[in-house]
Amino acid sequence: MPADSHYVSPEDVSPLLALVGGDPDARVRDEALGAAAALPLDGAARQHVGELVIERLETNDPLPRPVLAALGRLEVPAVQAHVSRLIGDTLPSSGLIRAKPRSPTLVAIAPGLVDPELVAAVGTGLLTGKEFPDDLTGLGLLPQDDARRLLSELIAELVAAQDADDQVLAAATNRLGRVVKALPVDVAAELPSLAVPVSEERANWLGGLVTLAPPADVLASVYERLDQSSGSARLSTVRAVRRVASKLGRPPTRWPQPTSRPGAFADLAGLVTSVQPAVDPPPSLQPYHWRGRFPVERMMSVGGDAGVGTTRYAVSDAMMGAIGDVLSTWAVGADDTRQAYARLDAPERVPPGRVFELRVGLAKTPSPGLMQLAPFPVPTRAFKLDVQLHAQGFDLLGGGALSLSMEATPDDPYPYQMLRLRAIDDDEKFTATRVVTAAYSIDERLIGIASRTVLVGDAVLATPARPPGNAWVLPDDPDTRPDLEIIIAPGNDQTGNVHTWSYRSPHLDVPTLAAPLRTEFEGQKDYAQHARQGIEDRETADILPEYLRGVSKIIGRAVPAEIWAALRAVTRAGVSPTVLLATYDPYVPWELAREPEVPQDAEHPAANQGTDPGPLGARAVIGRWIYNTQTRTAVPPAQLTARTMAVVSGEYKSNPLPEATDEATHLNRHYGAVQVSAKAREVLDFLARSDAPELLHLAVHGRFDMTGTADGILMDDGRTYLDPTSVLGVNTGPGGRIAVRFVFLNACQLGQEEKLLGQTAGMVPSFLSLGVGAAIAPLWKVNDTVARTIAESFYAEALSKSIPPAEYMRRQREAAVGRTGTELSTPLAYLFFGHPRLTIDWNHQGAS
């Protein structure tokens, strides 16, 4: 095995670049270029790929944002400069840990230096743990060939035992991780042979094992798959390569568990399984012939830093001038991390007016009463940790901002600091049950949120102290991070009228908040209902545009000025910023908010678009997500894979929906959607199926009425409503979620929400609680004809063109501004719940 087996050479990447230059599908060409740029390339390959990337970027043709993010990983300064101008100042690789690859140590191994009993004990004890060695340091002296053989045999043993007990496999995986750390650093295993099909429960785990194989071997398997596929299958394959390219040859520090849900490594497992040839396979991939603008002369060289292989490439002065010096560092992926929990240590109960200590920082294990969805991924290197506290109902002794900074080092991996807080003695203004929330960030990058409850006085906690797993941890994938993350949290006041606002952004030019922003407004529930009813009453009136503009201004005035300033700061010319809105408030349609007055911004001229840039939902790609303080809220996914669709519709005799019926027929004809009748029992049974389609569309009547029984989805008998509580009660099975991953509720008012027992309730929250990753639903009544047009064009854009659903809804709102009647009210009614950069990877062979 060559010493450079963790790198990809020009010959290895050549067939992939052949797709860039010659595939008839533009989407395949774009994805192939992004995949090539994200691979662990050697010096010569970086130069060749950099040339193509620059040539492609300078054509000014738009590229999908995920592809741009992948291009930003290419360590060529000229490429990074281009990408920076297109997607912002902070490139995806900026949050990664950088380290030079260690050079192979050439040691003359004396015969018998490595104890053969050590190697034998590793092999026999991998699965059982019986007599597995505690000290594995001797493995570091194995010759390369012997180390590769041992690693390959261990992986093959695990793959063969993939049907074993979960706990057995988890323990064996941990032992394998110890072996990997002990072996010589440059060792790569033979590519494991995976059975077809790979089970969903094991895909992520098996993909982690594949990272131990040389990237070139994985690419060879990919090329075989591409040779035997065409159309949407070929696009899906190249897209999967782009998603996993940065993980090839880089084993995770924290190994995926055998029972983990499909995650970052699942695509790897699918790429290396064998495939059946297509009926009419396309011509085999041919090597790419270098033909860029800049002449590249291939020659043998003994000098320079062209790469780590034996074949060197001399580069012309013109090419060097365009690309610049190739960086010599290797970006180690986000997997080079360790786990840490939030430390928020405080008494469970304090008397009013009492001063107490709050310890804030990191901990190795979760402390009692902590609410945190999952451990934070933190770097193994030294880093600066910033913590922003929200503690309404408490005073900081000595005054100042509730923000802390501390250094984590290998000698002090779990730092913490101590604050002295006083519980404010004002039971009229603040509740007795008060929540302290902490937002954790590393290098100005939000990694998650945790909280704990402190009782003041004689209050009784409504629910028992909750174990870790109840607070929301924000997404941390540098490829898909939104431009702005806004959090609206409760203010702990007695009336419930106070909210605290905070935000984070990966862009360095966005000002950092010194403390959470506090707003107070009463009657938000009543006003939201009044506004929705007013829009419905004026649906066909000629004053609807003015009424909607007035509603937008009222909501916009409730948004702190600092939030609007942050939005302007992330706005770039020609690109709408992506915004993730995590809101505790279920009533206010913040997407309608219109900035009261837009000052001319000299620092960000791209944001100067007159005094009326439109409502927030038209100027930003916004995804709404539910921020709960009492129950677990899963992280919104940035990628969904779907192969099947279902549609719920019915024949309403008393109030027919002819357009909805045609809508269902269209989805069946074009996407093979399975028909589900609008009958309560049939819909509930469908949701409980483990093999239910991933996409669910509902073209039905809907109604929101939390005070009565006529609430939810109207069934086709014209009397029965399938309510949110019944949907919430669907049995999710052992996996904790239903099979449906995306829901489009094309029915009146089903986007509305309510607070019940301190939790957000409604049809969309019920689906999200079942594990659905994203949803679309309207807030008020929608026109049947316009709703059908929106739905049909949505799937054409989101499935066929990979347009993010949030971006599609933004375009609909933007186009509606200036219209009248239902052409205005219906597009503005829809809310998108999910990650603003979510894309749907649709691969249904029967779709037209």
C-alpha cells in the first residue's frame, strides 16, 4: 500500500472530472465538480481541479449552494477567494481543524520485534472482548503490509458479523477504534465487501468502516456504479459522492454506533455496494483529458511541492499566477472531535432574594437537571469557548453582561467559570419556575444550546427533572450552516409577554450581541388570530394589499432593531440570506415582518434596496423550527433522501375540491404517488407503517380550532376531523419516528399552532414530534386553484431541480408582492418548517 494512500491523485479523480466536462446533465456536471473539489487531493490533483473550478466560476453561471460549499473546501487561494465572494466571508472549511498529515516514519523492523501473540489476541478478541489486550502500543511497530492485513481482516470480521447483537457490535467497534489509533498512521485497509442491500440501521456504521479504505478504492467502486447507471440514478450517485468526499480516508474520531440513524457516513456504505447494470447502460467513463485555459506540462520532477506521489506535474507560470500557491495543510474533517456536555450547575431551589453560585462551562458527563439533546462536538485541539446566558428573573451580582469566555486545552479539556446570581424577589413579574438557557459557541460558531430550571420559593416543578435529551442543539455542519440563526426564547415572566432574542452567524462582519435582547408585547395570540381572520375576510377585496402591508409593519416593529441589522449584514448582492428561526412563540407569523425603516447601509451596499425590501419571508430563505423548553426537539436535517410518495385526498360531496383532486392525480401520474383515502383510520394506519413513503402530500380540507372538535384534517365524510392529538398518538415503533420524512399539508389553516401545557401544539408540531424532518402548511384559508399551482410547481422545482423548499417558498412570496386577491393571499399563507438549506434527493425510477 503506497504511503500516499489517503490522498487522491490526478489519475484517481480523472473519470470524475470527465463527467464535469462531458455529461449531458448540467446537474451531474455541477455535482461532479463539487465532489472533486472536496476530495482529499494530492498536490498535483489540487492544481488540476483548481484550474477547472476557476474556469467554471468565472463563467458566472449559477451553481447550487451545496456545490459552492464543496468548492470552498478546495485549498487553492484563488478558488477560495471566488467562493468567498459568492457565499460569504466564512468558507465551509474555516471551522475545520487543520493539521498537516504526518509523514510516514520509516523504521527498520527487526524480525520478531512485534509479539505475534498480541496480533492474535486482537483478532480473536475483537467481537467477544475475551483476552483483548489492554496495551496496543506494540501494533505501531507493525510493517505496513502486516498492519494493512490486520486492519482489513478486522473490518471483514465486523462486516460479516453485522447481524450480531447491537451491544456486541458497539463494543467491537470501540475496540477497532483503539486498534486504528495504535497502528501506523498511514495504514489503509482493503475496501470491505458489503452485501446488497445495506440495512438502514447499519448503513451509517458500515460507512464509518469504509473511511478506513483508500479513497482511490472507493472511487473505483463509484466509477463502476456510474458505468452501470444513467439518468436520476447517476445524478444521485454523484451527489452522494459530493456529500461524503471530505470524509474519504479520514476515519472518525467518534465511531458511528451500529444502531445509529442514517447520518453522514450512510452514503459511503451505499456507494461501495455492487449494483445491477442498467437496461441500456451508458458508455463507460473515460479518463479526463486535461484541456484547461492554462497549459499544463506533465513531466517527472524531483523538486517542488507538487504532491506526495512519485508522478509530478510542472505547472506553467500562467496557471500559477491564476491559482496561487497551493496550501500544504490538510483539513481534517469535523470528525476530529471529542464529546463534552454543558455544565450549568446550580441549586434546584433557592429562596427569593438569595444569592447562589452558577457554574458555567463544559463537563465530561451530564449533570442532574441539565437539558441537552446530545453531547456537544468540540475540537480535540485547544479552543476558545464563549457562552451567552439567558437568565430572566435573576440578577448578576456586580452587574455586567451574562456572557463568558474561557479556554479549553488538552490540560484543561472541561473548563468552567463561576457566576453569582440573585433570584429577583418579584412573583408578580416572574414565575417561580425560571429557566436558565446557555448558548455555546466556538470561534464565533454556535455549537448548541442547553438549559436548566431553578425553582424560586416554594414552587413545585410541574414535571420531574429531565435527563439529557430535552433541549435543542443547533446544526453544526459547516457545509449547510445558515447565514443567520435566530432564537426566540421565553422571558420567564409571570405574564408570558416577555421574549428574549439572540442570534449567531458564521459571517465575521455580523456584530456579536453582548447580551440577549428583551422584548415585551402582550396579546400576541389574539393579534395573530385577528390578523389571520382579517386576511381571510379581505381575500377578494381591493384593499387586501394595504391590509397585508399594515400587518407586516405591525409585526416588523416587534422585531428588535439589532435583528434587522444582522439580517442586513448577511445580505449579499444577488443572494438571499438563509435564516433558521427557532421560536418559542407559536402565534406570530414572523415571516410577514417588514422592516419599519431601512437605513442606507454604507458597509453593506447590497442591502440598500430602497425603503421597502418586502416582508422577511420574501427577502430571506427562512426555515422555521419549534423551540421547546419542556420536550425534545430534534435538529432539522439539511438533506432528505426520498424514493416514494403518497398523497391523501378525498371526494367531498358537500364542499368539493376539484383542483385538489386533479392535484392528487398529477402527483400520481408524475411521481408515482400512492393514493391514501381521506379516512381517519386509513390515514393513521398509513402513518404507522414502517414502509410508508418518505414524502406525504395532503390535498384536503383543513381547519384550526383548538377550542372545539372541528380541528384538523376534514375527512371525506364531511363530518370527521383527524385532529393533531390523534396524529401525535401514532405508534412510532422502536426507531422513535415514522417513515415519512417530509409533509406538505395543502389544506387551510393547518400551519397554525397553539400552546398546550407549555408545549407547542398543532398539526405541524404533531408531525415534527413523530420525526418528520420538514413540513409546509398554510396559516389561513387558501384558494383551491392557486394552491394546486403552488404544489405542482413545488415538486417540479424541489425534486427535479433540487431547489431547497425554503428557497421555493421565498420565491413564491417575492412573486406575490404586488399582486391582489388570492394570487397575493395564498402564496403568503404558507410557512416552511425545517432547515433553510434543506434539499430533497429524489430518486424514484417511475417518476416522469
